[in-house]
Amino acid sequence: MVTGKEAIRKWASELMAQPGIAVSWQPTKVEVSRTGDIGYELITYQLTVNNPKGKPVTDHGKGLTVWEKQPSGSWKVVADTFNSDLPAAGTAAH
């Protein structure tokens, strides 16, 4: 888990600096509360980076972003998470 602005910036910067990176995502569902002050977005994603030997490795999965409407009318992300649909490295298939 990465929390705090500086830690998130560092994680994102390191991720985006990886050779061969390609990221795409598609919203699958977007909902807003009846009061119109909070909403969420479900997504699917695909992420490709080069492994240490320079070979592209692709991950895919899903994510959830929670948005909160600000007094100015803009929306701010208050929580964001994602996880892979692939088995964890080193996990034996059953």
C-alpha cells in the first residue's frame, strides 16, 4: 500500500520511468451517489513493462477509484486501488 502525497508521487514516478512501459485502462462502471457528492469508477487495466532481461511482460486486472466532489465543483480522488488478475509470482497453479 502506498499512502501520502510524496510516497504516491515517488511510486508513480518510478513506475512511469520503467523502460517499455505502456498503460491503458477502460471504465467498466461509473456511479454517483444520489446526493451527488461522492462517486466511484470501476476499471480494467493493462500494464506492460520490460523485465530485467528487457523482455516485455504484461499484467492485467481491475481497479476502483473513489471520487469526492469539492466545494469548487471539481472532483478529487480520495481512494484508488487496483489488483492483478494474474496469479502472484511463485504461486503454483492448482
